[in-house]
Amino acid sequence: MVPQEAAEFLQAWWRGTLVRRTLLHAALRAAIIQRWWRRVLARRLERRRRKALNSCVREAWAAVRLQSWVRMWRVRRRYCRLLHAVRIIQVYWRWHNCQTRGFVQGLYDIKENQMNLQLEISLGPEICRMQQCTTLPIKE
């Protein structure tokens, strides 16, 4: 080989080595950037999933809370109606007591979904005792 050709061969080999090294470094940097970007995207996706999950949990909690408030309101309304009815009955019994010169004494007790009613009516020598336990139609 002629020294000129040997020099060109060495220069070509060296340029090829430099190009291959540069390409290898560029490929490694690209791989590092791609891995970083994939991690960033994974974190964003995880944040979105957590937000969606939190939103679903909040909506479910709100629905349960709302349902419990509605049930409580309905039970309270039913209780108030029963209390009003009991008071009306008491007024009529008291009026009846005054009209017949008898005596009416009673107790009522409302617990959970039951109403206990105890009445004692005395008309002269006769005494009538009445006790009744009524279940209230409360949906649980």
C-alpha cells in the first residue's frame, strides 16, 4: 500500500469511528430522554386516575349523605305527623272526659320504628285499660 492510500484508509476508519461513537451517544441520549418522557407521562396518567377516583368517591359519598338526609327527613316528617295525630286524639279524649265526667289517662312512647300507646279510661265505676304497640312503616 502506498502511504497516501494508507493515510486515507486510516482517516476513513477514524471518521467512521467518530461517526459511530457520535451516533451511539445520540442514541443513548435519545433513550434517556424517551425514558424520562415516559415516566412523566406515567405520572400524569396516575394523577389523572387519582383525580378521577377521588371524584367518584366524593360523588358516592355525597349520594349516600344525601340519601341519609332524605331518609332522616322522611322519618322526622312521619314522626311529626304521628305526634300531631296523638295530640289531636288527646284533645278529643280530654274533651270526651269533660263531657262524660270520666277520666282518661294515657302514655305514648315512640322508639325507632314502634309506637307504644297505653290508655286508661274510667267512666264512673268502670275502668278500661288499653295497650297497643304499632310498628311504623319506616324503610331501613
